[in-house]
Amino acid sequence: MAIDKEASRIWRGRIRDILNQQWNPIGACPADEYDAYVGAVAAMVRDNTTDEALMEHFEWAESVHMGFGRFDPERARTVIASIRALGTAP
């Protein structure tokens, strides 16, 4: 089955919106601030990764990659639920 590129682009755009609006650990940022995370998160969801693995990814991103040394698991749970609510990847 061929990938519907337009549907995939829209789906990834929705993940981008969720990261910008709900995750946003930095605060006021440009719209492209979290674009580097969209691909990894989309691939994880497309590959049916567990919520626990997504949680670990967000923890790594906040604590290690961004260097905050802290992590907000409740925010991550909300983000994961919103991403899951988008449905399966096209």
C-alpha cells in the first residue's frame, strides 16, 4: 500500500502543533522550535511504540537534550494522549 504523502504531511503537522501548543517545555518559541522532534515522534507512533517509550523520549528531550535536568511527566502524558487521539499514521 502506498503512503498518502499529503495525509502524512497533515498528520505530521498536527503532531508539530501538539508539540508547540501542549508540550513546549521552553516556553515562548518560534513555530519551528520543536520541528527536530516531529520526525522521531511520528516514527515512534507509526511503529506502534509504547506510551512508556514515548514518555522516555520526552524525558530525554527535556532533561538531557535541552539540558533542563527536569521533566514534567504529566505534561508528557497529555501530549501523548493528544498524539494518540490523532489516530493511526496515514
